Amino acid sequence: MRRGIYLIIILISLSTYSQNFEFGKVSKEELVEKFNPKDSSANATYLLKFRRTFKEETEVFERIKIYNKEGFDYATKVIKLYRNGKDKEKLKGFEAYTHNLVDGEIKRTKLNDSGIFETELSERITETKVTLPDIKEGCVIEYQYLINSPFVADEFVLQKEVPIKHLKVKFEAPRYYKYKLNLKGYIDINPTTIVRKDYSEDVLITTITLNNVPALKDEPYVNNIDNYRASAEFELSSIEYNGQKQNFSKTWFDVVKNIYASENFGEELKKNNYFKSNLKTLLLNVEDPTEKAKLIFSHVKSHMKWNGYVGKFTDQGVKNAYKVRVGNAAEINLMLTAMLRDAGLNANPVLVSTRNNGIPIAATRHGYNYVICIIESPSGNILLDATSKYSTFNILPFRALNWEGRIIREQGSATTTNLYPKVKAKTTVFMNVKLKEDGSVTGKIRNMKTNHNAMNFREAYINRNQDNYLESMENRYGGIEVSDFKVTNDLDLSKPVITNYNFEAEEQFESIGDKLYVSPMFFFASEENPFKSETREFPVDFGYPSGSKYSINIAIPEGYKVESVPEVLELKLPDGLGTFKYNITTNDTNIQLSVDSYINAAIIAPSYYKSLKEYFKLLIEKEKEKVVLTKI
């Protein structure tokens, strides 16, 4: 009975957050607003975002203005609830309304149960999806609910993809609970803390109030936009009560130690009987450590199939995973580590946070959600991930290229290692082209890819219907027609993957009077600058350094001669971060174009953004310049 009364009191407090925001009542001013006056590009705006947490209860009250059809997505609320063993979160008292202005009067539509859907995403996560009714352009939606959570850490999101006019969050905790506040993002946040005298205890109340929070807009080549989203995380550091103190703050040493001690991690590395006989046969008469590593890596990739689940802990265990030949990331890569160790190599697991999981800042067990393997040696370390059939030494799947990983060694030490590759992924293209007077072209192309570019091709091409792949490629190059398509070294990962094909393409140049205007890069020319914002606060994350080299030979049609060609150009980014070289030569029968372009770093700091934007602007302009041919 007391719990029911408490629930009613909390819902009342939500409804009367302030005089301006009473749940269930909106103003005509809110409904007639056509756009956000501070961000006219916004498809929706949070008129209010309110959240209050006290002990195990979190209250939420949000009101959203939807301006147009592009903002309809905000009429669906997704709530994820977590559980760990017997501990689990519960959703309570969800209420929602949609408000529309109809003939000058406010029409209110209440959510019913048909708009609520619950899905079990995994053993640890349940998702509740709520779709509000009667959504129209110009409507205002609102909802309120409670979450009961036994977990001690809490994060308040202070910035969304659309603006927030008014935001208020309150975190309340008994004085003897000591929390550490971790702030993130590029917005000035000034929390205030006061003491409230309750009947039996003092309560510390931390409040964050913000007005007109700008939208967090995603940009090209951002690792994970959530890394830069303004937020406030309250992490329990200690409990001090009756002169006793219990510490909860953890260092990375504590986190690593606890993970390694888990029976689903460290204990799994000790198991080796299940692969002993196969490994003995595999390594018969092999003495070279590098050759051993290659054979074991290849064996795990071919023997195992990744089930698509990330994770740093095993689910079924390495032994059973090896038997059924299917496993999650931890099972596959812990198995790989154990085999390498058994073969005498200094191999260790590496904790990784995938790009989707963000960059781990605070020392928490949840900061890492993935595991790979490293071989450490004086001649250089080798990073391995056997979840991808086409990965090679130090060429990790893109999901794992996220800043730093944390090596966990048997003796308990742990150090970080850079996950980004140092070697460039290269694409080399040789192209011979013949021009026809109707503006079409024919030719032959040889394309060679290495490292990540090769892995990306193999993942996109192998085990896929070739007709579907070629159709996708033809569309990507503006509707060319490809024939005699051949692939070399698709399964030999030790060599570059090579493609050869013939092509035909229409409308590739202009014929005006007695002159032909030809863009010598044809459909390989870059279309637009990916960097459009005037300024940028986030690093530019390409994932890996890369480069391309185009050697294009164009046969001059009979009866024509070269009138003019683009000038030679060389561009350089500051501090050796990138280069672009454009060189063109001609003779009586041919035009030879050479274009080299390299980005030499996986990550470029925002301080270089202005230079990077201008670099791509000039690069694209040059690639679009034309050769002029005139009739003799």
C-alpha cells in the first residue's frame, strides 16, 4: 500500500513540474508554432525534458513539438530496460497524450495499450517501444513514466538530435551515499547541490538546468556521435554510514582484475583439451612462430562462424562453441588466444569497446564490450580478430577500430594498445578508355586493393550473388555497364585482391561544335565535399589511413587534337596528414592522367578541420576539370 501511495505522489510531482508544464495540458502557443526560432532546420523540438532520480526511482516527463513529417520519428519512444541475474529494471505508469489544434480548439488523444510493444533483445535487455496516436504536422506529444532500477550508476542525457528549449534534471541521494559526477560534451554545465532535510536523513540534491540546448548534429566521419553528446553520469564512489566506509570507485586495474577473474573469461583461457589433437596435427613440423600464428589464425577463422554477438564474456563456453563451430566474439577470440598460448606464443586477450559502444572514459566494467587477441613480441605486436573471415594480421574489422584496447596479461598486468592500423589501405586503378563521338566511352579497368580496402571488398563480394554485386557497382559508378568481370586472389588473403573488367558508359563527355569536353577521371571523380559545416568540434575519424592511385590512359579519337588540359596540382595537408597529386601529360595519340591521393592518419584533430575542408574542396574541383579536344 505504501508503494502505491509513493507512486501516486511521484506522478503528481511530474504533472506539476512547473506552472508552465502541467502534464496533459498544452497551450495554443505551443501548437501554432511553425518552427524553432533558434533553429529553423529542426524537424522537432523538446519543449521540456525533465528527469528526476531518487534512490531506485527515476521519473521522466518529456514534451515534444513536431513541426513536419520528418519529425514523426519522435512520436515513437524507445525505452531499454536492463537486468543482471535477479536484478532488473521495471517500467511503471507510462502515460502519453497527443495534442492537435483542430478548428482552433485543442484536441487531446490518449495513448492506449495497442501502441505499446515489448521485445526481448537479449538475455540482459528488454525494449519497450511506444508509438503515440494521431500524429500530425504541428502536433505536440508528451509522456511520463517511472523506471525502478537496482543499478547504482545513472547517466542523464543532456543533448539530443533536435533542440531542447527547457531541460531540468535532478539527482537525489542520501548524504551518506557519495557519488562522482562525470560530465561529457561541449556544453557548459553548472550543476548546483543543496541539502534537503528529510524525516530520517539528509538528502543531497544535484540539479542541472539548461535552456535552449542546441541540437547535436551528426557529421561525416564521426566515430560515434554519443562520444560527444552532453551528458552527466552519477557514479557511486562510496557509502559512509555510522563511521563505516565502503568504497565502490574502481580503477582500470580493478576492472581488468575482475573481468579476468570471471569464469566466463579467465577460466575459459585455461581450457585446451578440446583443441589439443587438432592443433598437434595443424602444427606438425612447423617451428617458425609467425607461421604457427598464421596457421592457428586461419584455422579458427575457417573452423568457427561468428554468430553476430559482441561481448567480452562467453555465453556457451569455448569448448562447446568449438564443438558446434559457432560462437560469440569472446568465445572465438579467447579460443584463438588459448591456442596461440598453447603453441608457445605470447598471446593475450585485448578488451575493446566497439565503435557503437563509444569510447570508455570512466573505469567501469561496462566500458568494454568486445575482446580481440594480441601477440606481443620484440619485433612488433600483432592484433587479431577471428570473427571476420577476411581479416589479417593487424587488419581488424571496422567495428573494432576504436581508439585504444586494454591488454590483459596472465600475471595480472594491463596496458593499453592503439587499435588503429599504421599501414595504409590502398586502391590502385589502371584504366584504358576510348571515346566515341556520341559521348559514350568503352574501356578496361584493373583494380588492386590491399589491407582494409581488400577486406572490405571480400566481405562485400564473397558469398554474395555476383549479379547483385555488379548491379550495385554499376549504380555506384553512375550506370556503367560491366562485362567480363574477373576476381583474382579473393580467397588468398596474403595477396592484394584484384579485379579486371570491361565497361561501357554513356554521356561521359560533352560535344559542342567541333570540340569535346572530357573529365579525364570520368565516373571515378569525387562528387561532393563531405565536409560542409563551417566549424567542427569533433575529430575526423576515417578509421584507418588510406590512399588511392589512378593511372588513366585515354585514346584521342582520330581527327582530334588536344587543345588544353588541366594544370598540374599538388596539395598537402599540414603535418603530413595527407597529399594529393594531379599530373596529366599528352602526345599525339593519348592522354595520360596520374592521380595520387593519401590520408596518412586514421584520426585528424578538429584543429585541422579548416585545412581539411579546403583540401577536399580543391581536390574535388580539380577532379572535375576537363580536357578540351578540338577537330583538326
